[in-house]
Amino acid sequence: MVCVFESAAPSLVEIRKRKLRKPREDLFLFWKARLSRAEKTPDPRPSPNHSRSWAAKRQKHTGTSTAPWGRRPMEKFRAVLDLHLKHRNALGYVLVSLLTVGGERIFSTAVFQCPCSAAWNLPYGLVFLLVPALALFLLGYVLSARTWRLLTGCCAPGARTDCGASLRGALVCAQLNAVAAVAPLTWVAVALLGGSFYECAASGSAFVARRLCFGRSPGCAAQLPLVTCHQVQAPDVQDLQKELKAQSQVLGWVLIAVVIIVLLIFTSITRCLSPVSFLQLKFWKIYLEQEQQILKSQATEHAAELAKENIKCFFECSHPKEYNTPSIKDWQQISSLYTFNPKEQYYSILHKYVNRKEKNQSIRSSKEDTVVPVLGFVDSSDMNSTPDI
């Protein structure tokens, strides 16, 4: 049998239709194969239980928090608070210095106006240069917790006053002076660098006038108070303002250098004479922070319970329960200044009080106790100086 196949040669039109149809068919076959593979492949996403277990493992090994995004600002705030607690003194000094610099700039530009008078230039300039510094010095005393720890009850009847206590009080006052002098020295240094106060005060000084006007025109001394107001017609006298400003800035930089050198020497000497090591000082500060936090918490709780009981008894006309509250003598003992004794290692007055051998034993400083400058932070700590956490 002979099979005859007819020739099915496509025409030119059919060839063109196949060429146009082929890309569409290929694209359809590609997506069909992709979907079939996706159906056969298992879902790579973990189950909810697996996600929670993975997050717990990640938190356990890395210490990272799996809290929602809304809690992350609170974590950042806690990090800033921890930084503040670790470097509280340094940050306090920086803040005081910045506020002092800002106050001086405001005073020199908005308030200060030199009278340009031979009689008033000197007192007016000195008042703006020194009186704010004195106010800042006294404010440093007022804001120090150690000041009120030293003064409270010292003049009460029956207060203990001996030579040893007076000497320790003098040493504490010297440390208070050093701390309180930060802000006024900053004010004076910034004011001298600005030059406005010094120019006004020096232009009204007869001694400065004789020194600056030596060898110049006879009317130089009389025209010198007008230099700061730019009312001098003689150009050689008006040029003296630049010399006054140069003197002021030189004095400002000298004061800054002297303060830094004295501070470095004092810190080095106190550290060298420290009876405790560097790491023990770190531990000491941590202990004081924890002690003050717990003391404030316990005092607040005890005071709230006592007040609640008293108010309840008032309205019910009954007698209150007996609450064990420290006596006046107990409060006086734990409020005294801390002194260091190498034979007994106590981290605070409260620590020394609870470890006394006898109930009626006094914890007042003995002859063997000394005031150590590097341990001045023990008396500076206060229930209100440590923020709540």
C-alpha cells in the first residue's frame, strides 16, 4: 500500500501569524511552570510558634529585646538615664558651665550698657563682672546637699562641738568652696574673653589711664572713659580699646589655664592619697545609688502607711497601731558627716549605724576617723539627688 501525503506547505500569511503567536505561548508556558513548582514546594515561612521560639532564643543569646516598636523610645530613654547616672557630676558641671556662658552672653548684649563716665565706669564694670560670680558662688552652696547636712542641727542645744569635729568641718567647707567655685570662675573667664565688662571698668581706672596714656596726648586720660562708646575723636586714643580688649582676653585665658592646672593637681593628689582602689570606688558609688533608691522607696512606703493609719484612726475615733519609727537620735546619727576609718569598712553612715555593736552606741566620729577628699561623694548623695527608676 502506498500512502500519499499531501503537501501542507504553509502560506506566507500563516507563517507570520505563528511568529506573532509564539512569544505569547512561551510566556504562558513559563508562568504555568512557575506556578506548578510553587505548589509542589513547601512554604518556607516559619509557623507562629516557630517564630516565637526563635525570638525567645535570640533574646536569650544576644540580649536583644523583642518588644514592639512602640517600646523602643523607652529603651533609648533608659539608656540616656543610665548615662546620666554614671556621669552625673560631670554632666552637672557641663550644664552649669553652659548656662553660665549663656547668661553672660545675654547680660553683655541685652543688659550691659557702659555709662562712659570717669566716675561710673569702674564700679559699673566691676559690678557686672563680680556680683553675678558671687551670686553663683552662693547658689552653689545652696544647691549642695552636703551644705545642709553639715549645717542642719549644728547650732542646736547639746550639739557636739570639739576640735576634731571643727577640723573635719573646715575640710568639708574647703571641698564645698571648690565645688561651688565652678560656676563663678566660668562666669569671670567668659566675661574676660568677651571683654565688654573689663573694657568699661579699666577705662574708668586712674591707674590704667596713667599707664595707657603714657607718652600720648595730654587729653588722653580724660577721653579714655569715652573709648567704649566710640565717642573719642582722636584716633590714637580710640585705638586703646583694642589694647584693653587684648588685656581682657589674655587675663581670661590665664584664668582658665590656672583653674585647669589647679584642678588637675588637686585631683591627682586626692587620687594618690586615696585609701581605696579604683574599682572599689566604682563599687562604692554603685552601692550609694542603690542605698539611696531603696531608702527613698522604703521611707515613702512607711510614711504612706503611717499617714493612712493616722487618718483612719481620726475618722474612726480609735487608737492607732504601734509603728516602729526611728527616734530623733537615730535620725541625727545617720545624718552626720561620713568619716573614713581604715579599721572598719563602712560604705555610708547608715551602713555604720546598722552594724554598731550595741543598740545605744554612738557612731559619731572618733579620733581615728579622717575626712578623705576622694570620698566626698558619700555625703553628697541624697534621697532627692538620685532619680526614680
